[in-house]
Amino acid sequence: MPNLTHRPLTRRAVMRAGALAAGGIAVGATSVACTTSDGGDQVPLGGTRDVEQIDFPTYQQFAGVAPDFPASVEGGVEGFLSYPRDAGEPLPPPGGGISASALIALGGKPQVPLADSTYWQQLNTNLDCELDVQSIPPGQFTAKVSTVVAGGDIPDIMEIPGNLPMDLPRLLDSTFEDLTPYVTGDAVGDYPYLANFPQTAWRSCVYNGKIYGIPSVSRLLQRFMVVRSDLVERHGWNDRPADATEMVELFTAMAAVGRDSFAGTASQLFALCLPMFGAPNGWRATDDSFVFNIETEEYKEALACVTQLWADGICHPNSFLTEQQIVDWFGTGAIATYAGAGVGYRGMLTANHTINPEMGMGFVPIPRAEGGGPAPAYVTSGRNTMAVIRKSDPERVARLLGIANYMAAPFGTPEYLFLNYGVEGQHFNWDDEAGLPVRTKKGDTEYMGNLVYIARPPTVLFFPNHDEVTEADWANEKVVIADQVPPGDLGLYSPTETTKGPGLLRDVTNRQWDVIQGRATMEDWDATVQRWRDGGGDQMREELIAAREADQ
């Protein structure tokens, strides 16, 4: 049995958190002014936004189970070929008998009420906490959070939606707990599962020079090229293109198989071309400013490339009608590649493999357009969403962090097994031949997958019956992630981007598809980019510049 170094939430941890919260931690003495979301006067919020000055939580990689394929970089994925069935003892219950409330998005099926859910009841027993979870459908979640904030009835733990139409730094400063004293440096060791979060994930939870959020950790590698490996082998395609010319040749070969064969949809091929031509991953930071990706020549080069692919019949002709059929198209071979993210490809393969057992899945390093190795990899901010804790006394905050720590349990721990499968004999049974936990019908019904919106552990690669795919994904990441392109505005906040950005980008995206289909010219594209600048893009830039200058 592996030797797990579990550390309970002790009274010492609670008292230390209280002492730190009372005395404060010096994370920089510079004041910062934050522009209000309506473009009004700047309002001092205190602290500093310089993420480089923060003593981030000390990364303590979970060592309780040994992966078959270790991560190549901090925050990279580990790969497993079997489920670690005997992974030690669980942590002591963290809740201390408190009652607590949480507001998070609903992750799919309706939530079974507490009175009818033995899974939820056992969760509360494991936590030693009466946890009341309110789950809201994703399409209604932002409006719900806005209403809750306006009414002042704030839950103990709340997921923050990415498109919340309000001044987030001001809201955090006034309503939610500064978690920096509780998790900074080695203090995070009191929450060993949160200590397993890479520092990248914590960086994107910083506002006003303080760590406010508990990240729902995302896979670091943001975008990668997935291919039908069986088709690559059957047709002898070059799956290691050296430059843009060879990449286009690969796309062309994919579309040349038959009358109903295409490389991919236009949007998927465009997503692969952007890093190939070196377009920024969102904003690019320069010495004195910021440049958004749509403003760059590299972006236009990728757009021109896909426009030609469309004209040459390389893209699926229904690319702009729907992408809901992409799973079927990939399974039948109508398209041979797409831009992967996370581990979503597992559903793609599972959905098609029973119909086509010969179907294989592989990964192709995206090359630099001019050659010279793989293109720098787009990487994420380190998190999908984040949860925050309402201001409270230090002991209660420490307890709530302990609950989040439970939700962050890594793959292989007893907590992870419960959170994902429930109670053995009720919610799951072991398939001894395969060595896997398998949910029962009751387990599928009661499972609360949206608890990851309180805290999500780092992604691991584990794909039963497809060990070759696990190894191939891990090997591809090891090659491509050595050179990374993070978002250039990481750690900075633009109110205008939050309030106006999504609407402005809809106009940009529509014109982008018009250009690809030949309904608009590059001159029309330039005019669209200027409209984006005038409509709020330049204001976003100025806000990012001001935020960065406040750090210096």
C-alpha cells in the first residue's frame, strides 16, 4: 500500500489561519486603482496586482500513487494504465460539524434532493458538515449569481462565472475572503490536496494582489491535434509534418480519400492553424502595450490558410451549419482530425468504438509554419472556474477550505473514489477482471459531478482498454509543451473585456467565417478589427496597461 502523507485539518491550522488573517501578510505595499465597469472614476482597492510579488502556495505534488507516465512539467498530465485500488486511508473529516451552503453550476442531469440521495448523505457524513448544495443550470447560472450578489444573501462557497457582468475585483474585496494567509507558501500544506495544485492555477485566482479563488484546475495544454490513427496507418499519411506546407499536404491527403472525406471542419482547422502561424494565445504582452490576436498578421495568415483550404474543398461542407455531428463525422472518417482540449477525446472514441472497433486515435505535434520543430503550445490559465468563500471568522474559513480540499482529492485517493463513484455496493461495484470501479444505476442517478466547481483536482490520463491512447497523449504533450504560450493578460483584469468582450467577439467571429467562405474580403476583415477596437478593444488594452503599470 502506498505511503500517503495525509495531513488532517488540525486546530493548529485553524489557529495559524486566524493569526495570519489578523496580522496580514506583506505581499507588496503598492496601491492600485481599479477602473469601474462603467468606465467611471478609478477606485482604490488596495494591495498590488503584481502576481510576481505574491508568495504563491508551495507546490507539493501528490505522491500517494505512482503514475505509469509522470508529468513532464509542473501542471502537466500524469498517465495511468490501471486504477490504484488500495491507495491508503482518507483524511479526517474537515467540517467540524458546521453547516455550510454552496452555489455552483449544474453539471448535466438534475440533482437528486438530499432526502432522496444516499450519495449526498454520505458526502455530508464524510465531511462532518451539513453541506447544502444549490445547483443551477449553466444557462441560468450567471443571472442567478448576479441576483444573489445584488440581494446580499451570499452562500459560504460560490462558483464565480467567467462572464459575471460586474466589477469582479471590487466584489471580491468587499464580500469574499482573502485566502492568501491560509494558502500562501508552506501554509497550503495544511490542505494537502490543494497543495497538489500547480502554481499556474493559483495565478489566475489573484485579484487586487490577493488570492481570492479556489481553482477548478484545467489541463495545462489548451489545444492539440487529434487524428484517426488507423487512417494515418492505412493511407500512409505523414503524421509528423515539419512546416505549414507539409501540414497543408496532410490536410489535403485526408480529404483525398473519397468523395465524402475531408480533413476537418473549418473552425477546427483554423484552431490548429493559429498556433502553427504563431498567433497570440488571446492577448500578447509587449514592452509598452498589449496586442489582441485578431490584430496580428499571424492571425491573418492562419485565416488566409483556412480560406484556401475551404476553397479547395478540404473542409467539411457543413462546417458552418452545425458542429454537433463532429463526433459522428470523426467516427465515420468523414473528417480525420480536430482540435482537442482536455481529455474530451475519450468520449469521442468511446461513442464510436463499439460501432467501429478498428478506430484508432493519435496525436500530431502542430509544427511551426516556417519549420524548426513544434509550434509553441497554447496553454490555459490553469483553471476552468474558481470558487470563493464568503467573509467569515478564521476558524470557519479554515473549515470551508478543508471542504474544498476534500473536493480536490487527487486520482487514486479514497476521497476521489467516493466523489466519482460513491459507496461500494450501493453506487458502484468493482469489476475485478478489469480492476475498475463501475457505477450502478443508483450511482449514475445520484452522482454529483458538479462538485468539481468547488475544487477540481489536476487532470490525469486514464483510459481503460485504451492504454495506447493514454501513452500517445502523454508522449505528445511531453514533446509540445516544452515551449509554451500562456495568455498575455494572465493575472490582469479588464472590466470592459468582461462586459463587452463576448458581444464584440461574436461580430468578429461571424466576419471571420464570412471571409473563409468567400463572402467577405481581407479588407472587410480589417474593418471588422477596427470596429472591435472602437467598440471596446482599445479600452480593454488601456485597462490592461493600467493594471500592469500598477504592478510596477
